Amino acid sequence: MNGQRMLPNCCEEWILDPAWKWGLKIPVLEMFYCAPCGHPWQCTGDGVFMELSTRTSYFVKERNGFPYLSPADGPQLALERCCYLNLIEVIPGRGGEFICPICGALWAMNEETVNGLFREVYSNTKTGQRFARKEGSPRDYFVPLNQ
Ligand SMILES: [Zn+2]
Ligand SMILES: [Zn+2]
């Protein structure tokens, strides 16, 4: 994982996206579960959320008016929310390169056979991190590929 931390895409959306249950209106000290993956969370302060199984705290930050979760300490997230939300808009199977309009990261998309399965693989050309796209509800999500 190159020392980088992965946060399930669903958790970030569950906390930040107003179209989902709360969208940042979670009361302080409220404990809750991300519905898609079941991870337990708690709002521990204004704009601070702790993932309870790892006891990792995240601050809500903004980049170009775009909210995302940033770990309070330790490794940064391998896949930033801006890239995630823009990558899932990319037409599956199109291939080629893609620049995240929020943070400017350059992504390359390829179709590859991984562990015998045909997969769409998304690579961050700066960090070398590679992710496989998986079908999810209500949105697809990304899981890191072991190098
Ligand atoms: Zn989740
Ligand atoms: Zn980005």
C-alpha cells in the first residue's frame, strides 16, 4: 500500500454527501454505521469523525470548494474523494488518461487480467497506486490492487 491509507469510498460519501442520510448534519457524539459497509463511526467534534474499528480520526477539509475527509495524522489517503467521484463518472471501459479537475492528478485506465479476472484498472500516474473498479450500490467503488 506504499504506506498510504485506504478509506472505503462508501464511508466518505455516507458522511459527506447530502444526498445520503446525513450529509455533515451528524450530531456531535453520535455513533453511526456506514450503511453500505457497516463500519462504525462517531462524530467526535465539529467536522471531526472517528472510524471506531481503527480509531482513526478524520477532519473534514475542502479543496476548491469540494469537501473530503483527511486523516488527522499518519499516512494520507491513497484515493482522494475528488478523484473517486470523478473517476466513477468516467465511462467504464473507455481507457486512456484522465485528469481530476479538482486536484489535477493524472490517472490512466487500462483493462487488465488481474488474478485471472478481467478488470478495469485505474492507476495514479504520480503515486503509482493502482485500483480495481468494483460494482457497488448506489455507486461503484475502488479497491487497491496489490503490487
Ligand atoms: Zn463504508
Ligand atoms: Zn482528485
